[in-house]
Amino acid sequence: MLVSERMAHPVLTITPDVPVQDALTRMKLDNVRRYPVVDKSGKLIGIVTDSDLMNARPSEATTLSVWEISALVAKITVERVMSRKVITVTENTTIEEAARLMADSEIGGLPVMRGDKLVGMITETNLFHIFLEMLGARTAGVRITMEVTDAPGKLAQITTLINDLGGNIHGLGAIQGESTDTSTLTLKVADISLEAIQKALEPLVVKILDIREEKGTV
């Protein structure tokens, strides 16, 4: 899956001359937590987050009265508090690479570029929705998490068994297991009872870590 398939577009932007308080008001109305900052020609020059705006303070405020501080804060613009070093991705960046960049840089969103043109935003919220889909979180069925040997053909063995039982796999995820020789595999399976799938899978796996019926949500 590529960023282009899940990015938000058209992207909401802001210009550097907007006062901080106005930018905060716009964020609440737009229900976003960050804006790419663009100049008059539409070129990306920075990014500003809700925390950048809320933490805006005049540097000379230490000896000023409350009223003087408020007056100075009102004059602070986005340009003063935005981040100028912006990490970006392209439309052809993979979702997992975008997620890695966000996690490693501890940021919640990335502008998406096509050459020098800003074409979208990919955010942590987009990634959460993908995670829900990958694990079939909104689908009714049996959710089973198991530790399996990390060996060629093991996944095919499990999915073939489920197919032979008439099951339909709606979600699948795998992470490192309890040892370097195992993986932890989570499946969401419909059209098989909990008892039937548990009985069928137990001989194939190291152990079943969790199994439960889930009704699914809208």
C-alpha cells in the first residue's frame, strides 16, 4: 500500500502571516492538529502543529503584565513558531516507510509531495485506520492470536486449513514472537466456530495465546 492511496487531500494549508490565535481557531474548525505552511506561491516552507501554536509566547514576556503579554501574543504569527525543517514523503512512499519516519522522528504527520508540489498529508490517524482494516477490527468473527514457528510454509499451512474448514480470513497481522524462532500471528476469521478453529489449529501452532468471538462494529 502506498501513501497516495490513504493520504488526505486536498490538503489544508496556512500561510506564515496568520496570527497564532487565528490559526488555533481554524484548527478547531477544520478538526486537524497540524498545517503545512505555504508561501504566496504555494511552496511548502514549514509545518505548524497545535502544540506549537498553544505554546507560543513572546520572548520578552518575563517582566510584562498579563495585559501586555496578551497583546504581544496576539501579534505572534505562524512564521515565528512553525518548524522550518519539514520531513516529507512522496505519493509513491510505502505506508510502512511513512510510519517508520513518523515513529523515528516522533511526529504525527507528513506532507506528501509530487516534485515540489504539496498534494496531501499522511497522518497517524490514517495509519490507525489502516491498522484496523489489516486486523479486521470492524468485522465479526473469531479473533485468534497464536505463537507459531517461524518456518517456510507455516502461514500457508494455517491459511489452507482455514480454507478447508470453510473459513474466511478478514484480517491478518504478524510480529516477532516470544523467541527469535517464533512469530506471533493474529487472524480474524469468519464462518467458523471458535471451538472448531481452536481444535483445528492447536496441533499446528506452538500455543494459542488468545481466542475470542468478536461481533464487529460499524
